[in-house]
Amino acid sequence: MMGSLLRSIPNAFTLGNLVCGIFSITFAMNGFYKIAAALIMLAAVCDVFDGKLARMLKVDSPMGVELDSLADIVSFGVAPAILSHSMLHHSPLLTIAFIAFPIAGAWRLGRFNVSPTKGYYTGVPITLAGLITAVLAFFSFASPWLMIILAILMVSPLRIPKL
């Protein structure tokens, strides 16, 4: 009983991340951009704690890792793409950015899950790319060029030290 309760705590934070991402999408589609951006930021807080809690409680599992990646693609890939897409005037470049950003994020997550690294990340983590997009959107800035650059950086071989 106690073991299953402990295992549920990190997954509750992961699901909190996912819920924030889903609500962010809804708010962005209805024109509430600051709330949508703040929800992506709140998703990042949940994302930080799910992994830390799983390791601290010694309940990390392959299922938790996969659930985390699925939540991350929604909260830090799809939600920022929809937020930016909703804020900007439509253009071919925006369409490319709208597609490239979550696809690059999914590719990066898949690559990490297959070949995890110790001490560094390969490519910009999707959480960071989504957060950058959300923070700028909170201050009413969105750019398809930035999203394309972040997409490229997510799939790049760039090594970024883990904090």
C-alpha cells in the first residue's frame, strides 16, 4: 500500500505537467495568451519535481520515464507551438515553425529515451525550448524564426551541461 502511494507521487506531478499543457492549449486557442504561457511555466515546475521526487523516493520506473516524455511533448512541444501560432498572423514560415517545433521536440525526447546521457544533454532540452517560448509569449513576443532556431537546437549535437 505505502509503496504504491510513494510510486504515485512523482506520476501525480507528471500528470500535473500534462494537465497544465492541455489547459495551456485551451487558453491559447481562446486568446488568453498570458495564462497559456503561465501554464507552460507551471508545467515546467511540475516537470522539475517529478524526476527529483522519483529519484529521492527511489521509485523511478520505465513507465514514469515514458509518461514524462508524453507529458513533455504536450506541455513543451505542442502547447508552445499552439500559443505562438495563436498569437501571430498566419504565414508559410509560421506553418513551418508550428510543425517543426513539436516534431523536433518529439525527436529529441525519443533520442534521449533511447540513449540517455550522464552529466549533459544532447541538444536543447524540450523543456527549455518550451519555457523560452512561453516566457517570451508572456511578454507578448512570439517569432516563427525563434521557434525554428529552437527546433534546430533541440535536434542538434550540441552538448549542454545538466544543472
